[in-house]
Amino acid sequence: MQSSSNLSERSYLLRNKVTPMTSSRRKSMHSGKVDENLTSARDANIEDVGPHVHEIPVEDFLARFLPPIRPAYDLGAICAHLQRTGKLTETRGWAAFPIKPKARKRVHEDVCYEDVKLIIDAIVAAAREADDQREAWPVSFKPTDPPKASIVQDTARPDCAISLRVRGNDLWWDDIAVTGEFKKDDSSTSDTNSNTKQIIWDMNQTMRNDPSRRFTFGYTIENTDMRIWRCDRADLVVSEIIDFIDDYMQVIRFFLAILFADVEQLGWDPTMQRIGDTDKFIITVNTGEGEELRFRTINLLSRSSADALRGRSTRVWKSEQVDENDQVLDPGPFALKDTWIDADRAREGEIIAALRDLGEPGSKDRSVIENALLSVHCHGDVSINGQQDLTLRDDAEKYNTDHTLFEVEREKRSAERQHERTFEKRVRKSTPVGSTRTPKEEVPQYHRKAHYRIVYGEVGTPLHSVDSLQNVYVGLGNVVRGLEVMHSNGWVHRDIKYAKKFDQDDIHEIRTANVLFTPVEIALESYCFTVRDGKKRKRLIQSDVDSFDDWDRAQASGSASDIKRAEAEIQVTRRIRVILQYNPLHDLESVFWISVYFLICRKVVQVGGRDCLPRSRAKEEDQKKLAATMLADPAQKYIRLKGSAQLEDDFQSLHIALSEVSDSVLEVLDALCKAYGTAEEDLNAADWFKIAKDVYGCAREEYYSAASFLKALGDVKVVRYDAPKKVVDAAKNDSSAGGSNKRARIV
């Protein structure tokens, strides 16, 4: 019989839908959808947002989220000025809108809302009467061309853009502070759906194109229904409806707050200053010890997860250290990482310091870890005006209880619905007793995030830029060695920024992992290798929760007979589900998927120093299809993880030079599956570290064996399928295989 305290804890977990495992909610903006057409990209963006966002009362929104109005501007005086100049009437509101836009039949919405510009100009003129020293930010209506982008260009054009500047005749996403979208019909029609997609996409464009954006604003108008939007790296919120014509005081307050705000108040990071119109920055790193170090970026190495509206938005630059006059102090080069991490997590620099202490000084374990980890030059949380830079969410319970929900509608195409049905059908049979899958929440709960920077003393090669398969498999073997030491000392990797002791609990709802390499069980939130022996599968049902509630009530009453009866009832109900826990096999599986990635998602361009002849078109197309879908779809990965036959069939489409390498990868898969099966025969008694030992040996041997074969072959050079000619030529001319001093690092 389980202890009373254990039962009470599990009862709490059940009732409150809390799981000690961080869910790895798949983010569509990290998948191939973002590279498709604008409509598909917007749909992917909405999918990430979820079905609802929090709807905040207007007064609460204006007070909590908007920049404060400057003291020189008195709302009453500005309103009186607008009335004197005929821009505003007491009875009908804005003079520019004598009738509602919806009532203007046969008039295009572009014409209906062009007078919004007149209203903004009138508000600016009234404000200038009070303070003529302060310039308002420029406003662009219906730009002829899509705004230009320094990172990701698309064809979207906001209806209105308030920006820091206009470069010549060009509007840039990097300069846009606030966007607006307009529709003639009111918010009860499908126009709301279209407007919502557009404004969320606009905000996404401003956030993903400019690394220095911490948050952004937007506004929508449907007929006279106006809403204000705000998004940071953890939260997307929208105001309740403001009547654009009747609630003119709120409209004036909004535009005054935005048009005359400081750059920092509009979401730009003062510790990351762009150098002219280039894509280079001067970035300040606060070491947390009162010291601030300045770095100048040289080039962007990686922008992992930066496409998603919310999440880590991790970017890494090759950089050099400079002084206050921007003169070089230390050319490095350094790798500077800027990211948003869950605020209550241990910082990456602290974790690396703890890992470097594993093993005795001079021991083999210490040597392996030191070779496996990058050296930390400096690190610390970002500070803005003396305050830690955090996303605004600081009371999730208040959001969930005090505010209503705004429905983010998304029209699903029939093919998309069919894909979802197929996915559910494929994974339904794989949801075992140990599943931690819970019903979808109304609003995905992103934990509060802290802005964090870490600078490494070495600059590696980003995964997407590696072209030598020999180096890849040497590196994977080295990584397995490092993981073995970490695991033997009680650590699991998970992604180094979230490495943790194996016995630590973790209750964050959303984890924005790299979906390509996420372990299948983490993606599906369930153990996939539990034994099925013909017995009826035991699932958690409502009677379990009722039984535990009865036990709690009995505990509260203090009656021994009630407690005994409740405990007996618990014993005859179906057993409680096992909580999914990240374990060492998951780390090894992530490394395995990286090994598959370089076989499936890369095109062979050179073997043994010789250019490859054209392959069979059919095999080329088969491999492209796999590359586009397999690793991003947990259902497809599940099918391959459960048995090597399917993956062996997939490998038939690979270049013939990769046959020995693919055999090695299949051996690792067999060892991994065997270990999963052994561990999950009895989850409560599983010794994960002991069971993983056979996988360490197999994986090291097979990855090093693959590297030896590739070396004997003269190496195989690979590139992405969409690689431009200059990248292909560079890969062919790269002679780094076997001669590089760079080691594969755990990052």
C-alpha cells in the first residue's frame, strides 16, 4: 500500500492537471510550414498561438501594457482642441467618420479607413500645441510595396505602420513599432478571423526580423470595433473592444501613448544597438557582478526558434569584444548567444560550471566533460534601466481567472483536418498507462521568461552548415561519450540550457524544443514501449480522481474508518498513471535523430573528392519527401522508432555511398529500442542509467565506425537541398574533414 503522503501528492497532481514533465508542444513556425506561401505561414503562426488568447479589459490594458502618456499631454485639453478645430464632435464622435464604415456600400475598405490618417494627424497636431519639442513617429498608410526585411522577406503589407523612420521611400520591418489592420465588417463576421491572422503575422514579422525587439504592439479595427494587441516572448494579449467612434477618449489615449513613446517603451532593447543600417550590433552583456562587457557582432551563426512569435528566440553571433569607443579589446572570436529562458530555470553558465565539477580533478570523467563543453567567457541576465528584463506574465492564475478569452479562429482546410485525423489514429494505440497527455488548455501557458546572454570562448560550426559527414559522426561519438559521463553523475541533458539533475521535478507546461530531434516519447507525452501482454490496458478514469478526493476528505475529517474505506476503494480502482520523466535514453535518442537528419535531410554532392553523378529522379524525390516531413512529424518518427524495418526501407533512397553509414545508424536504433523495452517493462523499477550503458557502447562504436568508413572513402560532402550554388561549391572545396581542431561540443 502506498503511503498517505504519496497518495495525497498524486491526488493533487490529478485534480490540478500538473505533470512534472515539461511538455514539448510542437511549434509549427519551427517546421517547414513557415517556408511555404504567406497563407500557410499565417496558419502556422495561428496554430502556435493556440485557440484562445487572454482578453484584457480596456482600462486594465491601457494602464498595464501601454507606455504612459507624457506629462505635457492633457487628455481633456487635447480633446477640447480637437473639438475646436472640428475634428471631433460631442454627439457623433470623429468628424472624419460621419457614418460607420460598414454602412458605406460599394466603397472599398482602403477608402473607408484612409481617414484614420486624418485622425492621427489631428491628434499629433493637438499634442504639438502642448509640446512642440517632441516629434511624433511617422505613420505610413497602405504602403505600395511590402516592408523590406533584413532576415525573412515576405509579401505581407500592413494597412498601417507606425515606424521609427522611413528609409528613403522604403519601409522596413526592422523599423516598424506598431501595425494596424482594418476591415469593414464588424467583429461578428469572418473579417475578424482575417484581421486576427494579419495582425498576429505583422507582430511576428517585427519580432523575428529584429533581434533587438523585446515586445511589440498592434491594433485592429473591424467596422468600429477596435482592439489593441501586445506580444512578448511569453504572452499574446488583446484588449476588449473599444468603439472607435464613440470611445474617442480611449483612441486618443492609445495614439498619444504610442506616437510619442520612447524607443525602449515600444519594445526595442537599449543594450543591443544596431550599427547603422547593417545587420551588425553592439551588444552589452551584464555579468551579474556589476560589470558590463560590450561585444560587436561579426556575423550571425544561428537563429534557432526565432521564427516563432513566442519562445526562446535564440540567436548566436560570432563576435569580438570592444571597449566604450568600439575599439577592439579582444578579437576572440567569441560566440554570443542571446535567448529568452524560463525565468525560474538555472542559467546555462551556472549549469556548465556545475558540469565541469563532475569527477575528480585529473580523472577521465573530468577530461571528457572539459573537452565536451564550451568554455564560458561571461554570462548574465539582461538588465534594462537597472531592472531585470522579463516578460510581463507574473501572475498566471490572475490571467486565467480574472480575464475572458478571445477566440483565435482558424479555418481548417479539409486536407489539414484529414492530417489531424490520421495523426490521432496513428498515435492512439501508442498512448499507454504512462501517458501524461492532458486535455488541451484554453490558452497555452508559456512560463514567464527572462532575457539572458552567454558568451563562449569558442566559435563552432552551426549544425545546418556542417558539410563533412566524417566530422559529423566523429562528433556524434564524442557527444555520446560526454553524455555517458553526465548521466553517470545523475544529470540528463535535455538541451544544455535545461540540463537538470535526474530527480528534479519540472512543471512547465510548454517546452519549445527543436522538433526535429525531440524524442518521440517527449513529443507524444507518453511512454511508447510499455509491455502489452493481453491484459486490459489500465487508464486513468474519473473514478480515480473521485477516489483520491474521497481520501482527501477522509484525511480532513480525521476519521480512521473513513480513511481505511477510502484507501480500500483506491486499491480497487484502476491504477494511477505513471508520470512521464525525461531520462538518459531520451538524450541518446536525440543524438540518434541527428544522425538520421544528416542522412535523410542532406544531398550528397561529393564522394572521395569527386563530384557525384546525377541520381535516379525517383530516389531523389523519395528522399526529398522524407526530408520535408519525417523528422518534423512525431507520428512518423514513432513508426520508425518502434522497428528498424521502416527506416531501413527509407534508407533505400539514399546515395549508395551511405549504405555502410546507414547500417551503423540502424544498429544504434536496434540498441535504443531494446533499451526502451527493457526499461519500460516496469517503469517504477527502471534503472535508466544502468539500462542505457549498452546503448552508450553501441552508439560510440557505430558512430566511430561510420566515421572510419567515411575517412577510408575520402569523406562524403553534403549540403541542404535548398543550398545555393555558392554553398555547394564551398562544400566541395572544404578540406576540413579529419584535419579540423574543432571538437563536437555539447550545447
